[in-house]
Amino acid sequence: MPETSQRLRVWKTYKLFIGGAFPRSESGRVYPVTDPTGAHLANAPRASRKDARDAAAAARKAFGRWSGATAYNRGQILYRIAELLQGRHQQFTDEIAHTEGVTAAQAATQVEAAVDRWIWYAGWADKIHQVLGNPNPVAGPYFNLSTPEPTGTVAILAPQHSSLLGLVSVLAPAIT
């Protein structure tokens, strides 16, 4: 069998994450993800309106279970996310350095900051009620209490710079 000197590169094609599954975009469209030099890295799905509706429906379906979980349980889940990210620190560091064109040290700093942010919000999960919920003074023999409650399904747009840290910075407070 002849030996080839150069192998063809197999480009990674990412999928959406909707309702616990990884479907391809309903439209089948993708867009190229490039590094700062313009070299092709992967293909990312271009979600259609139907994909967005499916994601919103899945989020509404999951909302009751997530908001019904105890604050302690939600904090433990967020902490577990931080543990998983810390366990794959080197992989995320390499990916960020390659895709954003930053040094390995800068990428490692971003990953460490993302882990720290998950841990910070995990710690706040069971304390936010005591900090933001309070009695409100009113005239007369009445009690007026405020308590934070989940508002429902929200759409989150992550910043394009600082990909991992930017995503964690907008996602963690929304689900705490």
C-alpha cells in the first residue's frame, strides 16, 4: 500500500444543542469559523427560525424543572460545570489560543477566569434570595416582602470577543 505524505484535513462540523440533543440545523446551512489569519477551522451551524423556535420550546419545557430545583442544587450543578471546565483546562486553552490568536498564557487566563466565574455564581445561587429578598416598610399593620423569582425563558447574546469568558459571563448569571 503506498504511503501518502500528506493527509486531507477533516473539518469539524459543529451541531446545535437543543433540548438535550445535538441536531443539525433544520436548513442544513453552515458558516465557516476562521482563525485571526483567515484559515478555516470548522463549520458552525446557521440556525433557522424553526431551530430558534425549537430551542425556545425546549427552554420553556426545562424552565419548570430548573426553577423548581432548590438553590443549593442549582449551585451544585453550576459548581460541577466549573469542575468539568477545570478538568479540560488544557483543551480549552489550546482551542482559545488557536481560534482567537492569543498566546497560551492569555488563553489560560481566560479559562481560569471562566472557571472562577462559574464558581462565583455557584456560590451565589443559594444566597441571592437572602440578599435581594427583603421586607419593605409600609404604613399600617401590614407586611410587604420581596422575593426574587425566575422570570422565564430569556434569549442571551454572547459577545464575539473573549468567546468562552464572554459566554460564561452572560450565561451564568441568567441561570443562577
